Amino acid sequence: MSYEPRRTPRHEIVRLRGRDTHLTHWGPPAGGEPPLVFLHGFLDTSDTFQFVVDALAREQAIAAPDWRGFGRSHWQHEPYWFPNYFADLEALLDRVAPGRAVRIVGHSMGGNIAALYAGIRPERVERLVNLEGFGLPRTAPERAPERYREWLDALREPKAFGRYASLEQFAQVLARKNPRLPLERARFVARQWALELPDGGYTANFDPAHRLPNPVLYRRDEAEACWRRVTAPTLLVLGELSEYRPGLGADGADAAFHALYRDLEIATLPGAGHMLHHEQPEAVAALIDRFLG
């Protein structure tokens, strides 16, 4: 059995910055208030916010894009540069909430984009729910030559995603990799993440160019400079069993986050990992409902 949505999504392809962008909508069309914007993480799609949307206390206008190179949005088949996501988000906000501040829920990469953008354009973000979007570990400049070499080597033979004989096999793999993900939800996620191949098999529906290493080292000091300029009240939701937070070291401590955001609340979900919106959507939805009001 696969998960059955309780709130019916609507799908739309729009042109943003000259590229086709897939949007998933839930709830009634936005009226006087801007829609709530959901931003997915790396190797995810907008569709899998379905679990959280179904668990929200009330129906409301929600808009969620597939980032470029993911799902049904445009694939550029060449390296992706992070600042483009800021421009893509701004183009989306200009479309769904022109001249207005919005409330954003972002997971992982989507949470990072939203938090950085909220410091770059603080007037455009009213409130932010950040699900495990806490940045990457610090990197040493001395690693630059090695990273550039890795990137050049990877350009010769970009890696493809795995191949699966059926959607059920894909779902079983997802459930095995994340034992906190119930099989019925894994089947739903597999459908959203799958691209059917000409021979009847399946692979992940993401541009393989995302498998390339980033030649530019992550500069956490620059990210922190943006976070210090965020004026929106921010809720940072962390998974107790997060696979990534321990890698931050001292930067992953609650006190370190509070030192960076002027108006921050932190909530930790017991028993949840990094994919907490798949694992505990009811708990995530309850936090969103309370924080956004």
C-alpha cells in the first residue's frame, strides 16, 4: 500500500528567469495574503511535502517549486551555482507575492537558501521555518587545489544515478536507507522521485550534473554574515538523530545558532533524522502551525 494524499495538489509549469519551473500548489488560490512557500532540499522535490501539508491544521494557499535541475523543472545539464537559487527564489516571490513579504518553510538545501536569502533581502521574508538548513562544516582554504582537481576529474565522466527495475524496488531501497521512513511513505516518495526509462526501468528524476563536486569551497563565514542580517522570526527545527548536525562540531551547538540569529527559536524532534518532514510530518506540521499562527 502507498500513501494516499488527503489534500489534493495542483501542478503548474511557469517560466522563471527563462526556464521552465514546476510548481506544486495546495489549498485555495492565494487571495489577499501571499501563499506559504515551501522549499525542498537536495535530491528532493516539492511533491514530498505532501505528508506535512496533509497534517497542517487548516487548508491554506501553499506554493512549492522544484528547484532547477530537480524533478520536473528545467535541467541545465551543466554545473549548478548556488547563487542562482537566490535569483530563482526572488523570481518566484515576484510572481506569487509581488512586493510582499512571505512566510517560508525550507528543508535542508531549501532551508539554507531561505535563510541566506532572508539576510540578503530581509524585507521579503516575514517568518521562516528552517528544517535542518544549518549550513555545511567549515572548510580550509588549503583544500582548494584538491577540490578543483576533483571537479576537473568529475567533468570527464559525470556519474549517473542508480537504476531500479521497478518503483517497488526503488521504494524498498529508500526504506532500507532510512529505517525511520514507513514503507507506505517510501512508496509515495519513490513515485515522486522516479523517472521512467525507455526500457521500463526507473532512475532518480534529477539532473546527473548534481553529482558533480562543487569546485568552490563552502565559506561558512560568508553564510554567517547573511544569517546575522535576518530580521524575520526564525524557527530552526532539528532532528535528534540528524546525520549531518554532528559534522558541524561547535558550530552545531544551540548557543552557536542563537549567536547568529537575532530572533531564533530552536526545536529538536526526538527520534527524527535529517529527513524529518518524511519521518515525522505530524510533528513538523504542529511546529509550523504554532509558529506561523
